[in-house]
Amino acid sequence: MPEAKTSRAHQLFTPEFRFGLGGVSVGNEFEFVTDADAHQTLAGSWAAGVRYYDVSPWYGLGSAERRFGAFLRNQPRDSYLLSTKVGKLLKASPDNKSKELFPFANSPNNVVFDYTADGVRRSIEDSLQRMGIDRIDVVFVHDISPDNKYLPRPWTEEFDVALKGAFPALSKMRDEGIIKAWGLGVNTPEPILRVMRESDPDVCLLASQYSLVDHANALNQVFPVAREHGVGFVVGSALNAGFLSGSPRYNYGETRWDIPKEHIAKRDRLRAVADQFGIDLRTAALQFSAAPDVAVSLIVGARSEAQALANASAMQDTVPPAFWDELKRQGLIEPDAPVPQARTGT
């Protein structure tokens, strides 16, 4: 039988840094990124004041973690927050299939899914060695989700393995002070709802689920359960993998180029309102996704220094309250969707 949910009362995990750099693009998800370009992206983010960095063994099958580590190991360890993922072990092989998964990356690795307690410990140790860093702050159990076609078994079966293995192991690490927090990192709501009800997470990575284009389900179905259980969210893919900032794709996977017409139409309408108020749609999208009370942090990917700087700058820009009022008037965002508070003073 799965272990029962503990009775530990949660205080909402609130990281010191509310904006971070995500590692998908640096891991060669969408195009070739050189080591030099990756370094400039990381250095630009750091120079802009970014102090939260989120990465995963999955991104480029080790490439992103090596690149993050090459930069971060030269920074004072107490000056930044680092999260990575578990559940996917990397094993080098001359017959690796890495190009089938990441055609723009150059990795020697195959991936093995392992959501057991031993798999979690092995994954964390491997990540520390790849990055050359002595500790990880937040751990997300990665992609136990119905959209993950690479799982060797149905996601519900892998979830049951994690419920007995990965989840209690991470709770023990947290309670012993080895990590600060843990949760799921997934692109769909079902696993997040289950882990909140059946285990003891602190914070989940809510990816591709809360953006200007698509946010109603998270707002109305997921957030209330999170409040009940004292769980916060690191919000990812607020731009829907760059869609809201102009990229010709929507989210991730092999079908990312097949964008639903209604999403394109909505983006056009959002742009028209943004133009009316002289606002960059990127700025509006990022600030919108960071606004809910359960959104403890926002991570945004970047493939270049210019993108990293644009993302960081967007969080400092001002959006007039009338802009959000107009979006609600036109039905472009939910009537009860939280919006950023207007800044006052100098």
C-alpha cells in the first residue's frame, strides 16, 4: 500500500528569489546553443540580478546541468537558489539514442526512468557531480505525467512507484535539512492534484499551465487545492515556450509547431491591447503569471544574453491597471484572475 500522507502542517515555502532562469533552452531544446552562448546567457542573467536557477538532467541529457554548473560553481553558493529534477538517470553508452531526444545537443547519454528512493538519491548525487556544486536547494520529481510519452509504463503506475519511493525519500531529505523543499515538475494538472492529496510536497513546478493564453483550469481547479494543502508553485513556461513573445511554437514536444488557431487568434488580440497601452506582451505575460498568491517564483528560459536581459527587464517594467481592466473587459483573462499590483511611490 502507498504510504499515507504525513500530517505535517505546511507553511508556504517562499524562496528568497521570486524570478529565475530556466534551463530548457540552454540545454539545446529548440536549436544549437554553444557553450560560449550558454555562458553569456547565464552571465547576463546574473548581471541582471537573477539569483534563482532551475535545471534538469533531462535538458540536453546532461548538457544544461554541466553548463549551469560551469557558471554557478564560481559564484558564492549561499547567494543563489538552485533547483533540479529527479526521476531520469543518465547512463553513457556508445549506442546512445540522445539525438532522437535532443537533436541539437551533443550528449553521450541514454535516459533511464527511476522514481524509486534509490533512484532519487542516485539522481541527486549525479547532478551534484555534473554541476560541481555541493548542494541542491529544491528538487522536483520530473514528468510523471500523462503527456510524457517516453515513460516505460503508464504514468499512474510510475506515480505509485514514486509514492512509495521518491516522495518519502525527499520528505526525509527535507526534514533532515539536506534539501529545502521538494515537489513535482510537470506540464499537466492531474499529477499535481494527486501529489498534494496523497503525499507531502512543499512546492511544485507548474509548467505550461498558467499563462495569458491558458490559465482557467489552474486558477479554478489547482490553486484552491494548493491553498488547502499549503503548497506553492514555481510557475514555468509563462510564455508558452516563447509563443507569447513571438516564437512560432506553442509549448513543447513534437507537435509544438501545430499551434491551435484559437491560440493564435488570442495572441493577436492580446497584442492589440498591449499595443494600445504601449506595453510589450512579454512584460504583461510574465507579470501576469507571477501574480497569484500561490506563485512563489517564476522561471523563464533564455537561449541568449539578449533574451535573458529582456526577461529580467520585463519583471521591472510598469503595467498600468487599465491594461488588466481592458483584458478582463474583453474576456481575454478570467474575471477573478489575480493581476499585478500597481506600483506606488518613487
